[in-house]
Amino acid sequence: MFKRLVAALLLSLTAVAAHAETNYSVISKPGRVEKPGLIEVREFFWYGCPHCYNLEPHLNGWLKTKPADVNFIRTPAALNPVWEANARGYYTAEIMGLVEKTHEPLFKAVQTGRKRLFDQASLTQFYSSFGVNAATFASTYNSFAVSGKVGQSKALAQQYGIDGVPAVIVNGKYLVKGEGPQVIATINELIAKERAANKKK
């Protein structure tokens, strides 16, 4: 009886350890990837989220050595009106080709500068500092193209069952949560898993 109890306890601890190591869940309704043939890693984030900001340096480090068969996509979550404003700002910057220049500065302005850049007026002022014309920004911000991208973000978040950020989706099949280096380890683990599965096809 005692041996059985010890064995059961060890099995339970092993399961907990495995869960802590992997830290992901399987998505019940897998989504399609944007580029068939590549393993997709999609990050959902919000500029006002400190946990997303904590994940940034780990993601940026990973991106420097990202495998060639992986397609990484940043997706600003639009789970409520405030988040949607930032999503619109992000997609406006993307259309204007400014994401690489503005992504990190906007994160820092909100998280370390304590600036409340959560509406069209404040975001227009922020992006104007990068040479963006205010009128052009406003028209793009409220454009059909940006609305379409925001709608897609909402639809994907609903499909993947995302209720908070940061959240990373690997190949439309797995949801990874967290903000530290273990997230990257889990992403790499799942990429390897998907790569092995693709070879068997």
C-alpha cells in the first residue's frame, strides 16, 4: 500500500513537473497558418501589459536566431475598446512601414515612461514624433484596411480562446502563456514537435 502511494505521488509530481516545463495547452479548434509550409509562431500582446513587456527581450533574442522554417507574426490583441485603439495604432504603423522603428519605443513609453497612449489622439501624437503626418495617420487609423486587420485579430483571439496576454500560438495548434525564458523554451519544443510531424507526412 505504501509503495503504491509513493509511486502515485511520484507519478503526480512528474506530471506537474512536465506541465511546468512545457506550459502549453492544445487548442481544440486549430487555426490555419498564413504561410503554408512554414511553422507559424503568433504572439498576441498589448502595449499596456507589463507581462508582454517582460516577454519582449526574450522574444527579441529568439528572433535573432529564429529558424528559417518559422514564420513569426505579432498580433496586437483587441479584446476591448482600449486594446483595440492600440491594435489600430499598430496596424496603422504596419501599413506605413514603421513597426520596426516604433514597436519598442511605444512599449517603453507606456511601461517605463508611464505614458497613457491608449487612444487615437495620444497615439497620433506619439507616431507624429516619428515623422508621421497627423492627417494621414488619422485616415489610415480609421481605414477599412486597418478595421479588417483588427477584425481578424478579434476572430483569431476568439478561435484560440485567448482571454489575456501575452499569449503565443504555435502553428495554430498550441497556446503558450508566460513572460520569461521558459516561454521561448516551450516555443522551441513545439516547433521541433511540429517539424518532426511534418517529416512524417
